[in-house]
Amino acid sequence: MEQALQVKEPCTYLTTNELSVRIKYDSRTIRDRLKDSVLLEGRHYIRPFGGRKTLYLWENIERDMYVQRRPDLFAIPLANGGALHG
């Protein structure tokens, strides 16, 4: 007996072009700079059926856009115990 996959909440799937309209970034910027650095596979996008096409998960992207990054996560540690910011 097959069991249906239960989806927790509805999700909006967007192509790269559709996402670019929503977040006001060029499609190429999304593919070259945001994907796999800010937008992570499995969290912000999927590749359905193991193919090449990328579908972005709008609700996850929208939620994470409002999360403020902790500045110390991107600090470079120095030998004296300090940190370089920037």
C-alpha cells in the first residue's frame, strides 16, 4: 500500500525568472552569486526529479530574508583573540 507524502504547509515554487521579479535581483545574479552561498539547496530551492531545473521555495526565502545575520559569524579571528570585522 502506497503512503502519500504529507506536506506540512503549502509552498510556492518559483523559477529563477519569477524569483528575480519578486526580490528585484537579476536572474543571472541569483544563479551566479546567491545560489549555493545564500540560497541553499533543500532549504531555499530544489531540483525536482533529480533534473537540472531549479525551483525556488518562496516561503523559505521570504522568511530568511528578514533574519538578521549575527556580525560575529563573519568576523575573521586574530591571533591576539580579537576579530577583524569587514
